[in-house]
Amino acid sequence: MKKNKTALIEEIGDMHLSSSVETPLRDDAFIKSDEEKIKNIQAHFKQIMEELGLDLTDDSLSGTPYRVAKMYVKELFYGLNPINKPKLSTFQNKYGYKKMLIEQNITIDSACEHHFLPITGHAHVAYIPNERVIGLSKINRLVNYYAHRPQVQERLCKQILEDLQKTLNTRSVIVMITAKHLCVSSRGIKDISSSTITIEYGGDFEKPATRNEFLNALNKENGE
Ligand SMILES: [Zn+2]
């Protein structure tokens, strides 16, 4: 018997079926302007609210469809559009710095693609430079960019890793994300204390000693 689509979604539940490292986007994703998208989402969201029985003539609710639409396009999901990708200029490694550089406690402010609910936490990123180095704030900007899409944490971790590996021309990058998912704490299992950790790495970080050096440095700084 063929199951209908809703039954299948229910069955999959909260399992993370990640298809690829790339965010699944349609070919025509950016043909419409941001303004056009805001206008359309505003109309759709108004319908959702009306379907829920809300009275949109109320002063407090009347502006919500527009606010949500603008927030989706310009803030929460600005990272979908490649045009918003930060420019990652690299510099010659003039100091000949060849050891680990760690940028830790980068704020993660994302949303899960299964429920459109917030994912919040921190990313810790390290790399061992080759001939190129990168401005520190660029790592934060890159994390921000990939976080501002409907995401799954595993994919977010890989997207940051692969981009930095390419930009820095080295495999030796590690990305660790610790985050809380509102879809776990405020619905479903309703567990407010659990958090999710993902770690992706390559190059020298394949060696347990190098990975431990990274983890030990994080622990010390966090006072744990
Ligand atoms: Zn979710």
C-alpha cells in the first residue's frame, strides 16, 4: 500500500535525513528579488495566521505577516543567497606560523530545517596554516553566513569545514559545534538540558594527538 506524504513525514519524525553537503536549493531560487519574496511570504504567512483563527485586523497582529516575511528573507535566512557570502580574503603567512590557530565560542544562531525553530550555540574552529592565513573575523562571518539558512547541524558543520579547507588551501581544519535545538526542547521529547555536538575535521586533525590539543585548549579556556 502506498503511504501518503504526511504519513511518511510522521514516520521519519525527527531523524536527520541529510541528502548532501549542499543546501538543497531550486535552480530558480534567486530569480525573484528579495522585495518580491517578502511580498509573497507576507501573503502566505497571513493565510497561516488566519487559518489558525487569528484576527488580523487586531493592531498587534496586523503587521506580523510583513515582519515574519522580512525576518525570513533579510535576517534568519540571508545565508541562502550566495550574493550575501562574505568575501574571504587570505594573506601570505608572513610569520611562518605553522601551528594551530583556534577561533572559539563563535555564536551559532541558526534554524532547523525540519521545524524552522532556532538552533543556538557555539562553533569552535581551528586550522593549521599552509602558505595562506585568514583574518580572524572572517571565520566568524563565514560561520554566520552558513548558519543563516534552514539547517541541520551536521551539514552546517561540514559546510564551514569544506569552505575553509578550500579558502585556506589546507585539509587541516576542524569545526566543532555545540548547540541546543528548540525543536528538541520545546516540542517532541521536550528535553531542555540536552545539547548536540558535531565535530568534522581533516588533514592533521585526523591524528588523535592533534585533535586532543584542540579539545584541551578549548576546555582550558572554558574553565571546565
Ligand atoms: Zn527540528
